[in-house]
Amino acid sequence: MPAKKSPRPATKSGGSRRSSAPSAARAASAPRVTDDSPRLLPAGMKAPAFTLRSTPDQSVSLSDFLGRPVILAFYPADWSPTCGDQLALYNEVLPEFQRFNAELIGISVDGAWCHAAYAKARNFHFPLLADFEPKGAVAKAYGAYTPTAGMSGRALFVLDAKGTIRWSYLSPMGVNPGADGILAALEGLAGETQAARRPTAADAPARGPERTARPARPAAQTSRREAR
């Protein structure tokens, strides 16, 4: 007599193994949010002031660019593949940024000598600032520093002409955020500027009382009486 097959044990949740596998995969692939994750300063806040080395013997201050929009591109490290792709893209679309009179600044915890060699090798046409010592101080002020990694996150900020943050974005470390978000923020600023310059009815010069037109004089009678 053939032996009877034992029934398959049910899962604890009562569902099938097939339905539980995708949820487990999703849970494993979900990004971990920890206390170490950067928390960027939001739009509407005043951008923290800073002065950093752009070369071993020159410094750049944020206040140097008051009166024009500024793009701050915090990135993890020179020479890394993703950072190289991101900065090369910004170097390529630099004329698009300049169309909005915007200044692009790259910032990482690398030293000034490292930046100098990196910018020369990649032919970058925008400054790379060294947030080197105290390490990551500016990135920390903007909420873009990752302590466990010992470097800045991949964070973007767009500041208006008054130095106020108008847009910020944090990209995953291994993902190139591109330039679309930056250009959209700059277009928004340009639209606000044009709207502010547009004259309104209140700006029109005051006019005096309108003069009423004088009635036309009757034409002079030029006909002569006929001689009788």
C-alpha cells in the first residue's frame, strides 16, 4: 500500500511562500534611513556664509556672489566615477547655467591641491572648494555631511541673488542627479524676477485732468451778396 504524502506545512502568516518572497525582496532593497543620513537645509532659509580655499593660495567666499543666483554642488570625492560624471555634465551645461547669470560652485572635503589636480585633469571651468579643515564644516552647516562616510553627501542647492536657499536636493551616493532640477529652479527664479520688473497700474505716472476739446469755430462766410 503506497505511503500517504504528508501535507505541506502552512506559513505562519497563512499566505503562500510565493507572495512572501517579493515583499522580503522589497524590504531588503529599501534604502536604510538612519540618524546618519544628511538632512538638508530646506528652501526659504538663509544660506550659511563660508570662505573656502579654491586653490592652495586663494579663497572664495559665498558673499562674493551676492546679486546673482548660485548653485552649490556638494559631492563625495574627487576622482570617483559618479562624481566625475556629474561634474563633467555640469561643465558641459555651464552655458545653460550662465544664461541665468548663475555661478556654479563644487564643494567636497578634498584638499586644495587635490582639487587643483582634478580640475586640471578634467578641464573644469568652475571652482572646486576645499571643505577640508575643519573637515566638512560647510557641509555640516548645510546638513549635507555624512559622518560615518567621512564625506559630504551628493547634495544640490540653488540660492537666489539675496543668498536665500530656493531649492535643495539630496541624491543617493551612487546616483548622478543630473541638471534638470537645477535648471528648473533657475527658470523659476528668472520668472519671478521678470514678474517683479513688470510695471503695474500703480507704477504708471499720474496724469492731470484731461482737457475738453474746444468746439470748432464756424467757417467764415466768404460768399458775397449778389449785386442787385
